[in-house]
Amino acid sequence: MFEPDRPDRSDQTVPPIDTLPEAILFDFGDTLMEIDGPYRRRGIEALLSYAVNLEPATREALIDQLSEFGRSLDQRFETLCARHNLEYRQTDFHRLLYGKFGIDFSIDDDELEQRYWDASLTMRPEAGLPELLEDLGRRGVRMAVISNTTYRAQVLQRELERHRLMPHFEFVMASADYGIRKPDPLLYEIALQRMHLPPASAWYAGNMITVDCTGATAAGLRPLWYASPELKAGRYHSELPKLPADSLLIPHWTALQHALPTA
């Protein structure tokens, strides 16, 4: 569950910004949205309610088996994908997980993916984010999302719509739809092509230096490091030396809003 209080970083500032870019692209998880989860067992339980060939007497034992195999399957996927900077799809994961146990469903793969997301994850916008997006929009800054995720872009879009944030963004790109992950610069390059913008006219904001900031730099965008709250628990100072030289460090979104040029 979410912690009741978020870290107080109101005393941390961002240097004044003289000129805004034409566009700012954002990461999704722990940048735009604070994520609680995933809770694998909760997601599995939700999906099994749509199983068409499941014996009720075996349900509890099967949930344990699916949870255990799901963990090992995650590890296999992550090892292979990290080695080659590739991405896998949640749909493929579900086909392997439930196929091993001969489970069929009354809903299609896309609906399974959405139902699992809904049951296993809870989200809320990062502190100060809605106000920042409103301000950037009023200033004419274009915005889009590039996320490393096993879920399709449509799933992320639906989550943003729930929080009334999607109107701020021209589109959402998910690595699951492209087969590769950040920091591969190709994802950034594709986003810029969609916006008809050169790299120097855009910034990219993300919470992971070695993924988001490194990838943005390789693609020619200025990186913004959103030093999300959990980093204050111990990883902040070990991560900081990895930050590319031209990066803008964002301790919280309200600090960035306060640093924007006078309207």
C-alpha cells in the first residue's frame, strides 16, 4: 500500500530556467505515476475468475503454483532481455504462465492484460505533477511518454485517463510495442520523428540515470533526472555521480514548476 506521507523535499530547488524546450518527454513509472505493486497473487486471483476449465477444489493450490512459476519466469525473461536490451510483452508472459498449467480463459489476451494490471497495481500521480503539466501546457510545451514496460501503450494510456492526465500528452510509447528498451536511443528517435522535432529541441524526464538519462543523452535530448522519493532512502548519493553533465536534477515536480520562466 502507499505510504500515508511522502518525503518532504519542499526546501530543494531547481536553478531558474531561462528557455523551455519545444517538447518534454516523460517516463511513466515512478516519474509520472507513483506505483504500488505489482501484487502477483492478487493479479492471478483476478484472472482465474475468467478461467473456463478450472476445478474449484484446486484453485488455492494452483494460485501458489502459478505465483512460484511466475517469479521464475520473470527472472528468465529479465535475464535474457537485460543481456540484449530487449523487451518482452505481458501477453507472452501470460501465455507461457497459464499455458503451462493448461488454463484457458473466457476473455482475450488484451483484456487479460488489462485485468491483471487493474488487480495487481495501484497508482497515483507523483506529487506536484498535475500542476506542472497544466503549467507546461499553458506555455505551449508539447508532451509525450516513453516507458520501459511489458504492457501495451493502451494500458498506460487508460491509467493516465483515469487520473485525467492523458489530455496533456500527444501519445504514449511502450517498449513492449517495439521489442527494445531504453536506453536504446531508437525509442527516443522514433518519438521525435512522431513529433517532427530535432533532438536539441526536446528534454526527457525519467527517474533512472542509467536508463532514462543515458538514453536521452545518446539520442541528443537534454536529460532531466527526477530523483524520486525512494532514492532518498540510500541510493541517491551512489546514483548522483552517474548523472550526465548536461542533466537537470529535479528533486520534486513543484521545484521544476517554480523554476520555469516567468510567464
